[in-house]
Amino acid sequence: MKAVARLAALLTALVAASASAAPEKDTDWTVPTYSGPYQPQGIDEKGLWALDDDYERVLRDSRLVIRDESLNAYVRGVLCRTVGEDRCRSVRVYVLRVPVFNASMSPNGTMRVFSGLLLRVRNEAELASVLGHEFAHFELRHTLAGFKRARSSSDLLAWSALLGATAARFGATNGQSYQDLEISVLGTLYHFKREDERASDRLGFSYMAAAGYRSSAAADVWRGVMNEADRSAEARGKPLKRYDGLAYFASHPTNLERADSLSLMANRVPGGEVDNVEAYRSALAPWFEKFLADQLAEGDFGATDYLLERLAGNNWTPELLFAKAENYRNRGNPRDLVTAAGLYRQVLEKDAGKVEAHRGLGLSLLRTGEQSAGKEAISKYLKSKPDAPDASILGTMIN
């Protein structure tokens, strides 16, 4: 039993040592000197690299990859401006048509940028803040460190389980001790993940500030994420999410903490004024309406309504007005259909060539009982688009 007790003490000490090893907050905002691309060391790292290489081969051939050379060159150009040409050479960027706010990076240099992210950021500075953050994970080798910590912790828990089984043979009840140790180990792992995120926020911020981008753009991104989540929950009748509390097993800091921290950084660190709004809009223009359609297909009325307002600001373009009308028509409450009809009419006033608005207007009017006006609008659409995919179905509605 003494040997069992000594092993238990050792395991507990290891957990405590891990918990106290969290990195201190960095206050140096200079971009570190680039030391060249990192090469995997040892069996574990080489194995993880090989696994990532396999994933990248699958990703390269995926139908989700957007192969538009201009869009890919633009996104890569923003990354290279943010982190520098030397660092950028080690990265392969894949733009994926996935309507989710996300980007990620693997240890082997694979960066994935989702179309949902491109739709939500409004300028180059906001995009740079996200790409810089993901590259910081890569440069700080957080995935490798996390892999090693997870493996070491699983070994620790395995020894703890053996300890519990051994104690049970001698009549001791060690189940609760094992559960307490398991919670402590897992909590420590998530603590490190949160610290990794904070470190990547700081280094990513340093990249964008050094590149001359408007430094307050980083906080703008996370405030937009919180507002969108609130509007989504409100529209679904769900409680609003709290952003001032951190769960024990949370893998990321709260969005509020990130936004506040990035705002403080922007006040302390001189960046630039570069937003490149027009360049960003121009690069996204060929895909903008497709990405809007993907967002509408998600069926999240509140999130979409907020997103459209954020993108429009004081400039409701025909494309954004049309998406807003579609969002209301898709929800389909009687009052929504009236709102949608008014929005479709605004679209046609701004751009008579936006013939899809006739279709939406006609469908909205038919559902509110305005048969003659609805059929007239659909007839105008079919006259302009006789080969529309749904032409036969629409034709039956007006005959």
C-alpha cells in the first residue's frame, strides 16, 4: 500500500507541475526574427506530419476547394503581407466553400480558409487579423505541443487507472481519487489550449500591426461574432449566451475576453490605417452572391439578418437587399412576406436588371393572396429567364 500511495503522490505532483507551467503573458509586440521553416523532430512529430500530409492530399482533391486563381492569390497575398514573404513561403492556402466562420492551420503548413469567414470580414485588416492568428499557432507549434501534452496526459491517466485497480485489490476505494485526478488532468489540458489561443492572439496582433493594418480591426471581428450569435439565439427564442464566464473545460478564451484584450492591444500598440476595403470587395465580388446564398441556405434567420446589416452599414446594395428579402421570405411569417415584397421592390428600383427579384416578389405576393400581382411578377421573371431551373414549376403557378 505504501508503494501505491507513493505512486499516487507522484501522479498528483505531475498534474500540479503541469498546471503551474502556463506561459506568462507576452508584452513584447515586435515580430520575432524568422528562423526558417520548422522540420519535424523525432518519431511522434514525423508521424503527425505524415498524417497531415495524407489529410492535405485529400483536401487538395476535395470538391469543397475553390479553385479560382484570383481569389486564392488575393487571400494568399493578404497572408504574405501580414506575416512576411519569408514566412509565407512555407504555407499552402486552401479556400473552402463552407459557410462557417473559421480558418485553421496544420503543423505541416496547410492553411484552410472557409468562405463563411470571407463573407463575414469586411476588409483586408479584419481578414489579416484572423490569418495572422492562425499562422501564429503554426509558428508557435501549438498543435505539436498539444499533441505531446495530450499523449503525456493519457499516459498519466493510464497509470492512474492502474493505480486504482491495484488499490482495489487491497481493499481500498480509490475511484473518487481517480475521477478527481482525471478532472485535474483534463482541466490542465484545456488551460494550456486557452493559453495557446491567447499567445496566438498576441503574436497574430503583432503581425498585423507590423504590416500596417488598422489594429482595431482584430477586436471588430470578435465583437461581430458575439453580436451574430446573440441575434441568432434571440431569433430562435433561446437564452443569450454569456461572454463573461469561462467554463473549466473551455478550449478558447471567451469572445468577450478576446475582443477586450485585442482592444487594449490596439490602444497600446501603434499599427497603421490600412483597411483596403475596396480591394477586398473587388476580390470577393465574383463570389459574394454565391457566399450569401450559402449563408441563406443555413436557415439561421437572426444570424443572417445581423450579418447583412453588418456588411451593409449605411450602403444597402441591390445584392444585400435581395439577400435580406430572401431571408424574410424563407422564414415565411405573414408579416415577413409583406416585408420581403417591399424589399424586392427596393431591389428592382435600384437595379432593374436584378430579375431574380421578380421571382421572389411573385412568390411572396402569391402567398399573401395577391394572385394577379404575384403572377405578373413571376411572368416577368420567366420572360427574362426562360431556361431557369425551376421554370416549369413556376409556370404551373401562373397558368
